[in-house]
Amino acid sequence: MGFLLMLLTLAACKREEYPSVTPVSPREESVSVEDPDWIKLEIPGGREAYAIAGDIDKTLLVSTWTKVYYTKDQGKTWLESRNFNGPVPGLLVRNDTVIALRTKRQDRQGNLLGAWDASYFTPDYGKTWIDYLHHFKTYLDDIVPIGKIKASTGVTYAIRSNNTPLQPGSDVSRINPSDLIREDREGVRKLRFSFKHDLKNVYLDSKNRLYVAASGGTYVSENNGFYCCEDSMPAVVYVSRKPLP
């Protein structure tokens, strides 16, 4: 509690140093009610969604191609939180504090470990951002996995990327729609996820609802690939309507 009060005090002192949030045009149709299992949210002009924090019933924070946005009305309207001038691949949640992790970290073999390198934090889910290293001298070495998350039950949800070489033996591949998979002690299976996207990340909220961050690129059935991306394209987030087991 003392740590949170300190953060809120810092936010109050520093609020004037940061640009005020600006509204994005309301899009009532951004919340889809058509699919029985998934809610679709669209962030106008976001292009691609990368990292997610919060809760759709309260405040949902999403990083996109260059900016971070938040919504308090289940995606009907979005507020610009901060312009990071590039993707934020990870959001680390600690109690009510969210820390932006700006860099992807790999092991010596080149395998992706996740997002790290704390740059800014917000104590109020996007209203105010504060320079992390300016206030905390202790280095934060936490790594947040990208494209994979483990529930408290031990079940792991992950994105399985798919691609097709442009030519046999070519190192250049066409990105195909990703799969969403579930892994437990009994094995691995695909979740029912019929949407065609290049998926970027997954997140679980406190109610075990799964959030899926996706690119807003247009699916092209002729080559099972995508037309992507224009800055006018929305960033897309899917939310499971029910907690996943």
C-alpha cells in the first residue's frame, strides 16, 4: 500500500510534464457480438496490437504500432495514453502499476525469451506515465513472455505462428494465419479461433479471460497471407467471453 501511495503521489506531481490524453473517434461497432466465444475490439489507426494489461470490465490498456491506448467502456471508445514512437512488446503488471518493457530479449541461440528493459510506468492504467529510471535506481531485469502465458491452473495458452516459403528452400516466407493453442498435462490442442490474423500476444486477466493481440492486416485467401499494413488499419484485440479452463 505504501508503494502504491508513493506512485500516486509521484503521478500527481509529474502529471503536467506529460501530454494530456486525447480521445479517438468513438466506434460503437468496435465491440463485436457475433461470435459466441469471442469479443472483437478494434483500435482505430492502431495498425497492430502488441501487449495488453488490465481488464475489459474496468480499464484495458493496449500497446499498438506506435502508441498505447486505454478504454474504460469495453472498447467503444479509446483514449491515447502515450506515444512511444514504436511498439511496446511487453507490459508488466505489478498490483495496480503497469511497466512498459520496450525491448525484445533473446538467448545466445537467438530464441525469443520475451520483453524486458523497463522504460516508463503508469500507476493509473494509462492516465499518467513516469520515467522508470528517473525514479527507481534499481535495475529491473524481469522478462515477460511474448505470445505465451501460463494460468494459475498450470494451463499454458500460446500462439503458434505459421508461414510458407515463397519458393522451395527459400529463407523468405509468407506469413499465414496463426493458431491459438492450449497445453496441459494431457497434451496440446488448438482452441476454436476462426479469425484469420497474424497474432502477436496473449494475456489473461484476473478472471482467467484470454485476450489475444493481433495485427489489423487484411487476410488474402488466394495466397493464405495478408495485406499489411497501412496506418489507417485498426489494431485488433479478441477477448474470450468466458473464463478459459
